[in-house]
Amino acid sequence: MAYILKTLNSWFWWENIWMPINCTWADFVDRDGLVFPKPHQLYATIPYAFVLLIIRFFSERYVAIPLAKALGIKNVRRVKPQPNPVLESYFRECSRHPSQSDIKGLAKKCNCTVHLVEKWFRRRRNLEIPTVLQKFKEKPWFYDIWQTWVGYPFQTLLPSQYWYYMAEIGFYWSLIFTLGIDIKRKDFKAHIVHHLAAIGLMSGSWCGNYVRLGTLVIFVHDTADFWLEAAKMFNYARWEKTCNMLFIIFSIAFFITRMILLPFWILRATLYQPTYYSTTPVIAYFLFNGMLLTLQGLHLYWGYLIFKILKRFVFLKVRNLMSLRFGRSIDRYIFLVKKKFELCC
């Protein structure tokens, strides 16, 4: 039995599943000021609030940037090189500073001049250097989705990312543990699939150091959730107007984050951009994208339910306005119309 478990463990942690070619787990030992996520840290998943990250996001966007401008810190606009898979592959896998003979070979392979190849590498190297404004904001990948893959897989782990992951994974584990005692609603099975997919995605992205993209996925999901929970509380308290207002805010946030940002911004980064940087995607590429597409399918299902609730809500509002307008109950009006129709028949 011990041998079987040992074999399964070695298969599960096979490097070709989690990371690019020529990378091993030994490469992820902390060194030179770089800190990497470690699988055993997932045992420490305890619930922490994600409010601090939201506050940090808005403070960086609406405080840090204006403050930087006031201090005279300018955002240097760097020219991006033209997309070229051959040169990009060489830049990432071979060298950022090719020799003159290599430049001539690449120029011949790309059917362009040596000067254009040198210019491409110079611009590509400049993109790797963060601007002063980016250092001031600390997380450029939060705004430029391409930055999630810069330096992968050797991307250092930020303390905020560590605590954010620990809080989120612990929260979803607590939901799994209480499934047997929680009230079972219509979408009970969908919630089970969602919670398991969320834990699998976060744990897998942690082990494979896809933490930047994972942080964006978590944030997009969290943006709408607390509005729904607040609407539920006011609904239980029978504060109808407040509940309706919060539910409308939740619906807007849900459709923006999960019907627009997730499929057209984040899924584009997980499905398309890895193939741009590498022609040999690892097995984790298919596993993670499969779970993300599963989540998106659940979002479509929940979006349909939310739309039905909004439709019913708008219909009731229209009926109430018509009742006030004509000075009688619209229900009574419909009843009289039906009665007249029956008499005519």
C-alpha cells in the first residue's frame, strides 16, 4: 500500500504536468530574494477577509496614480515590438541578448533585416524593465493582462497574494464542510461543482505558480459576491427597497465581471497567451482551462436565473406604476378584461 501511495505521489508531482520544459521542483527553492509558493503551505488555508485587497486595489488606482502624478512620476510609454513567435520563443527559451551570428540566423528565418531583429530584441528587453510608475503601483499585471506571463515561471510571491490565497481556499473548504447542514437550494448541485472547481483551481494555480492569474480570477469572482450577501441580509430584514437596490448592484457587477471580464479578458489570457509564449503547453494548461470553462458554464446558468429574477422584478414595478396611474389595481383591470372576453364568446 505504501508503495502504491508513493507511486501515485510521484505521478501527481511529475514536473511535466505543472511547469514548462527544463524546469524542476528544485528550481523553486527560495533564493536571491525570490520567494515561491510551496504546496505544503496550502495546509495553512484559514479564512481571511479579502476586503484588504479590494481596498488596496482602489487605493492604488485612485490614490497612488494621482499621488504619483503630483510627485512628478510619469508613466513612460514603451513601444511594444511586433508579435513574432520565432523571436519570442528565442527570447524566452534561449537568450535575451543574442549574438551577432544568432541575429543573422533569426533574420534569415524570419525573412527580415538584421536591423529589425536587433530593434525587436531591444524593445522586447525594455518591456521587461518596470517603469517608475509601475514600481509605485507595485502590481502592473493587475492592469496589463500580458504582465501575468512576464518572467513565468520564476515569479516571486507577494505577501498580499499569500494571504489572499490562504483566506480564499480556507473559505471554500468551510463551505464544503457545511454542505450537509446548510439549507439546500435549487442550485445546490451547481454550488458543489463550483466549490470543488474553485478549490482545485486555486490549489493547482498555487502549486504551478500561476498565482498572478489566479489572483485576478479570485478578485473577479469576489467583486459581486458581497453585494448578493448584503441583499440577502436586507431581504431577511424585510428592507425591500434596500434589498432591491443591492440586488441591482449585484446583477450589474455579476454581468460585468463574469460575463465580460472573465471570458473576454482572463480566459483570453489563459487560453491564448500561453500558446504565444510557448509552443508546448503543459498538461496543467488543459486542466486549469477545463475548470475555468466549467466555472464559466456555471456563470451562464446563474446569469440565466438572475435575468429571470430581474425580469420578474421589472414586471412587478410596471404593474405597480400602472396601478397608480389608472387609480385601480391592474389585477382588477385584467380580471375585467378577461370577464368581458368570456361574455363575448
